[in-house]
Amino acid sequence: MVGQVMTQSLEGKRILLVVGGGIAAYKSLDLVRRLRERGARVRVVMTAAAREFVTPLAFTSLTNEKVSDDLFSATDEQEMGHIQLSREADLIVVAPATAHLLARAAQGLCDDLATTLLLATDKRALFAPAMNVRMWLAPATQRNVATLRQDGALFAGPDDGEMACGEYGPGRMSEPLEIVAAVEAAIKADTRLPLPVPRTDGPLSGRHVIVTSGPTHEAIDPVRYISNRSSGKQGHAIAAAAAAAGARVTLVSGPVTIADPRGCEVIHIESAREMFAAVEAALPADVFIGAAAVADWRVEAAAQKIKKEQGASAPSFALVENPDILASVARSPKRPRLVVGFAAETRDVIPHAREKLLRKGCDLIVANDVSEGSGVFGGDANEAHLVSHAGVESWPRMRKESVAERLVARLAERLAKSEAAE
């Protein structure tokens, strides 16, 4: 028997499905199956009302994932589970989206896990409404839908049809395959929320912040290069946090696979010398944050691919030191008021960071342990130490977005204090 091959149109995508409390919740079981057929990983969050219609066990069986429903879970919320769930997804789908759930989402109410993650997310939400025709047509519901659309939410349906109550009209939840098509369209587009209007009252409003992020690639020949394991996640998160605080941000990014943060001018480079030139061109600035893992050395690249020849010895390379971007900015006539470096260490983290602080001539060093097993390179969390001439402030392990927000807050405080002292 020859079966139809299912297109893996959502391969590797992470969908967070919020199931509201309505009779249409049974359709969400089929929706999970259809999403999984297309390669998506699905996590499910249920409201209290949803559990009256469908059991968590049914969703666990289909997703092979734990179902979340408790905002006050002692284990999940120890690691800020609602933030993690809302940020790790590529798209949030709310199906069924009841009138009550739409109203709470539109007003920013967050009295359970479902509405809290809708408020905490940086991704769009796709709502599949399901309710009585009169409830759907009610002015209050239409106002809430308009508000959500204005805030960047997407909608699939509702369809016209016969209701469970016997009435007929708009309000019936779209069929699972229709919702899947809407999910595929959303994933192909930009699933991030629209950029908020830039703050004029933020703690970094009116400031220019330069951030470097990611690795550099130092060519050996047209095919090979020297690099490192930096993902750019921490540097990009810092750029985003600075922009959210009102700063004009110039992000100089090495080769990474993550999206550019919104609200930033992004300059893409390959090598350390290109990064150095881009940083110099971006000066002057109020703050420089060198989060990039810049290669210390390069080789004189061959013009053609170096071929492996039978019987020949392995090629040898003379290493040439790359420009020291952090030290150069710290000693520049255009030196920013605050110069911040990063120290990725595998041992003696704080002693090495203190030495780097003095040697580079910067104001702060963000130090972290990147040894094997730390999960920092390429991971979503970081355990950082903020090293200054006055001492060390050690932060607990947290998501890189939280590290970025805390660092930006500290920089804003330092700028305000230094200016008040003048």
C-alpha cells in the first residue's frame, strides 16, 4: 500500500498551544496531531476551564510533552517557567480562544498561566476563536479582537456554522487543517511582535550604545576558517534590552544564525578586522559593550583552497594577532563614557576577569564560565559576574535576556550617577 508522504513544513518549529475552556477543545487534539505530522514540536498549556472538556493526559499522550496549567508550580516557576514557555516558542496558538480568554488577553490581565505567558511573550499569538454567535458579534468582543489585532495578534476564523447550542452563524472554531495553514503562513512570515514605539522616557533614552556580538570568522582559504562556539545570543539580547530602554543601538554582529534584534542598526561582518572597522566608524557613543567572542589571531589566508596531497605533510600556519577592539575603544580619543568587556573563561573566572579589566582599560567586565558542561556557549542561560574596580557582583543563573536587562539597568544607573557627580 502506498501512503501519501506528509510534507514536513513545520520541521523543528516550536508551537505553544493554549487550550481555552470550550466545547471546541476536542478539536485541539486533532490540531496537535496535524501539527506534529508536519514536524512541529508542540507544548500545551491548558486553562482551568479547558480541563473540564479535555484531560491533560490526552494532550500528553499526543505531544510526548508535559502539559502546563499551574502558574504557581513550585518546580516550573523556580526557573520562571512562564517566561521560558513564552520565549522559547516560535509561535503561540490559542485554540479554542473563548470570549473570556480574548477579553483577558486584550486587557493584559494575567491571573493564570495562559494569560501570563500571553503577556510575557515576544512572539505573535494566533487566536482561533470559538463561541456562541451572539458572543462573537457582541461589541465588547469585537473591541477586544480589534485591540489584539492592533497589538500584532493573528486570527484564524471563526467560521460560520452550527453551534453546540443549536444556533447558526459566525463563532465556530476553524477546522484543524485551516488553523495549520494559518500557522504555516505565520511561520513563513515574521512571528515576532511588532516593535513598540521607541521610548522617550527610558533609562537610556537619548544615548548611543554600540554592542558587538557573535563570533568572528578568520579565513584560512576560501573554504576554511578559524572561529569559536559563540552563538551571539547574549550580545543580541543586550542590544535588544538597550533598545527597549530607549537607546539608539548599533549592533556589530559576526556570523550568527539568530535573527537581528528589532530597533537596532545592525552591521554584519565576518572577520575581526571588519568588526574593528565597523566599531570605529560607529563611534562616538555613550556606551560600548564588547560581547563578541573575537578571534585573537588570524592567518594570512590563501587565495585558493589548500589541497590535501598524497604524501605531503600537513600545512603549517603562522598566526598574526588581530586588532584588540576592546582595548582600542577604551583608549580611543572618542572613548565612550562606559566601556564594557566580556571574559569567557574556563577556569579562575573572576581573577582572570579582574586582570582583563586592568589590562584592557575598561570600566566593567562581564565574566562567565564557558567550560565544557556549563551550557553557556549556544545555550539560553548564563551565570555572570559583573566585575568593576569597586568589586564583584555575582548573579544567579538566569536566561540571557534577564542578564541583558540587568546589565542595561546597571549601566543606566552608572551613567546617571557619573553625570550627577560632574
